[in-house]
Amino acid sequence: MLKKIPFRRIRWPGWVVLIIIGFSFVYGMAQLVDAIRCDPESEGSSPLGIDFKTESTDKDTYTMTIKAPVIEDSHINKPLKDWIKKEKKDFLKRVQENKKELGEGYRAHLIIQADSRKSTHDTYTIMFHSYQLVNDVRGKEQVKTFTLDVSEKKFVKLPDIMTTNGEMIQVIRTRLQGQPNVKMQEALKDPASWNWTLNGKALTLYFNDIEEAGPTRVEVPIHSILPYLDDKIAESLEVAKASIGVGEKYVALTFDDGPDPHVTPRILNVLNEHDVPATFFMLGSQAEKYPAVAKSVAEAGHEIGNHTDHHKDLTKIGREQMVQEILASRQKIIGATEEIPVILRPPYGAINRDVETIANDNGTSLVLWSVDSLDWKNKNAAAINSVVEKEIAPGAIILLHDVHSTTADALPTLLTTLEKEGYRFLTVSQLQSKLAAETASPFYGNMKKG
């Protein structure tokens, strides 16, 4: 607990004390404001054309600095003003409760910052960051978001624009490090209360009062939630620019068994040259052995999947070993890439009821393939291309391996050929979201090498 500063006990010249305290206060408040901004995407005027007004209150026992949006529409403005009013009321109540500790050089502080950011063509989010420092060391941080549908002039909650069933919540849960605590479990039950922002890259959630360090921020890649988004919203996001229209040909490239220090970088270079996204199903043991290579895959923007730890046939080992193979690999991949794999490809494509149950319990989708390049068998670039060209069809998931040099040899010609034939490329999750209405996952292929 911070203690008040009794000026009368300080023997230094008064002007020295005042300079030191004044500098410390200004610097400290600047740091606090910067710490709670959470990288706003805009400053000053918002994309909506509304302005922000800052009001300050300076009292003997507290200060308040509040930056709030100025909106003429009273219907829209009311919930924003009500939230600010609630924060002020809570702060002043705490000031009153601690009035004996305040004054004589120690004051409480309330800082509220606001910014506005675009979500879709028709929706904008107004985000508030509140910081209260009353009679403690850390202070209290809160994030509050209001998402406005401009066309209908009303605020929307997350369940208004996407399906928030148990399956979707499980996707959120997989983004959390470790098991959610009791407070988080409770928060996850009520999607309508979530604070969130959405853009073409990710859904970002902010959970207050879960941890002492401040709001818990959870970022979910857009490809993981596309199947749950309302079609109109999904189409209006920036990600829709890469979407494929009805009748167009699209496929997904997948690479298993890596990362490999020699082959994986070669494959990344070819994919970069062709501006093609892919999905890499990594072995945990390989990611642990070559973390820099694994990290480079994630940094290049490719999707990361789990291929177990040591490539064992899951249907031939006990349930406990299954769990170990999947979860140990998951943690190693997270450690190397800082990405949480939400899709799982069982080695050899071998699946039984236990595998499906364990995958579901851990929030992962099972993904196999529909075109086996046989690169693991025919270690010849021409043979690999011949197989794929013969079997390829719109909506295909192509099985390749980033551990064979001949696969890297074959890839430039393969991509060029498919591009000339009008094929476009998506990650597995993007492809599945497009085919959700037509094809049930997982995609089953020949149970061979995988």
C-alpha cells in the first residue's frame, strides 16, 4: 500500500521537493496513459467523423482526466455517457473510502482514454481504457468496447454477428495459455458481455477482473472464426478480399513432418515468390529441435497445425499416450512459434473414436487430405507433379512434406502449373470455412504416409 507523503517531515528546501514531485507526477501519468492505450489505430478524429473531448478535474485528494467521444445522437451517446458515469462513481466512492489516506501530497487518479477504430464497412468500435489509482500500488485497469452498426444506428454485441455456441467458445478457450481459471470460465459463459474488436486479421477479446495485472487480452486469428461469422460480416471484412467466388477453383497446400532446417526454408522461399499461403502440420519434436525454423513459418503468415509429437499411429497406442502425443506437441509448437495450433492431422490419417474425442476435448479440428502427392514415396520432382496434376480438383487439400528435398524441387513447377489452370490457394481453415456448407470435415484421404 502506498503511504501519503508528509511534507512537514521533509527537510529539503521546499522548491526542490515540489520540482521532484511535479516531474514524477507528469512522467508517471504519461507512462500510465501510454501503458493503457493498447496501440489504438487512430488518434484525434475517429473514422466516424466524431471528435474527442478531454475534461480534467483537479482536487486536493484526486485528479480525473477523461477523454470521451462527442456524439450528437443522444440514443448512441447515452450508453457511452452512462459507462463513464459509472466509472466516475466507482472511483469517487473509492476516494471517499480512502479519504484518510489522501491529501498532503498523495492523491488518487482516474484516467479514461477513448479511441475509435473501423471493424467492417458498416461497423466501428469505440474503445475505452480506464485506469484508477486510489490507495494501492498497481491500480485498477478496465477495457470497455461499444461496437456501432452505422447503417442501423445501434450498438451490437458479439452474438449479433456470429454464432457463439459451445464449439466457438472452445476455439476461444484454445487461445488461452493453460487452463482457464474459475473467473475466466464464468466469463466465457456469457459472450454477450464480452469486450471485443474485429478486423480482417483477428477477433480480439478483453476480459476484465480475471487477473491482477490488468485486462486479459485474447487474440483469435480470423481464419479460426470465419465459420461462425455472419455471412454479411465475413464478406465485409478485409479478409474477404482474398475470398473465392462461387465457381472459382481453390485448393489448400499442406506440409507435414517438419520443420526441417534445410527443406522448410526452401519451401518458404517458393511460397513467398508466388504469394501463396499454406498450412504446416508440425511435429512437436521437430519444432522443439528447430525453433527458429518453426518461428519463420509463423512469421511468414502461414497456418500452423499439430501433427503430434513423434508421429506415432494414435490408434495403436493407449488413450493416455494419445493425450501426451497431442498435448506435448501442442506446447512445443506454441513455444517455438507463439501460435496455438487449432487443427490436428493424425499421423497416417489414422482416426478412431478416442482420437476424435481427444481432439474435440482440446478444441482442435481433425484435418486429413484429398490429394496425396506421394512425395514420401516417389522422391522425384516430376513424379510428384504428375500425381498432383492428375488428382487435383477444386476444393482439394494437397498432402506434401517439408522434409524431402525433392518436394522443394517440385514446388515451383507445381505452383506455376496450378496457377495457369486457374487455381487459387487458401489455408486449410480458410478452405474449410468456404466448403462448410458443402463438405463435412475432416477430409479423409488414403491412410498412407501422412
